[in-house]
Amino acid sequence: VSDGPVNMKERATCPICKMTVKFPTKMSRIESDQMHIERRVKSNGDFSQGSTKRHKQKKYIARKYMDELLANKEAYRKLCGIEYHHVENMRIRKEISESMGVLHAVANACGKLGIAGSEGGISLRNVFIVDLCSGKGMTTAICGAMNEDGSNNKFLA
């Protein structure tokens, strides 16, 4: 998490755009929200008793993608920084889930092309991504945070 200057109203100045924004960001609450959801599901079961099997499967995949992002501690730490305040929106969990789905599709395509990383999972080493439907740019932000060399110059929103 960024060490930007914080004033009494839980606001900070972004070192990049110099805007005063709410900080900590919504992203920094994702980890505690995810743990709360997992505890609730474990103790009460899945609340979608009347839902279709497809709906339950979609909810599971969304939780799986959230867990995967949270498992990448360095990327999550970067995304919680004030420098990423522009990717905030009301449906942050939905945006993260969709972005992780896109990145899995990219990883599968790289595997089929023979350019995937040997470590498994998502590797962005050999790709250049152009996100044409970027909205708030969540996919590009996650790519930049997960990129091993620390640069964000291979991803375009």
C-alpha cells in the first residue's frame, strides 16, 4: 500500500495525477470482504438454493478468480496503492472477476501457441495486450501489477 500523505478525512494526494482521492481505496477492502464471504458460505452454505446450477458455477468462478488475485500478494499490494485509484468503481468485484477471466483466456491462448510461461498460471512475459473495452481499465491495471518487470508498457487500454 502506498505511503502517500494522508489527511484527517481519509484522503490522500495521488503522486501521479495530483488529485486528492479517498484512501485507502475499495481495492484494499477486497481481501477482508473475500474472507467474510468465504466464512459466510462455509457456515450458511451457498445462498443460491433456488438458483440454477449455472448461476452457482458462475459465483464459484468469481470467488476463484478473487482468490487467485489475492494469492498474488505483490500484485494485490500494488493495486491497493493510491496510484491505482482510477480503477475504482461500484462493481469492483465484478470487474476483477471479468479481468481475471480475460487473463485466463490469454494464458490459454499462449499455451496453445507455445509461448506460455513454464511456471503455470498467468504469465504476461510474452504478450502485448490491447484492452478495447477497458471501462475503468481494470484488466490493464491487473496486467501492470502482475507484470514481472514492474513496467506497464506492454498493456494498452
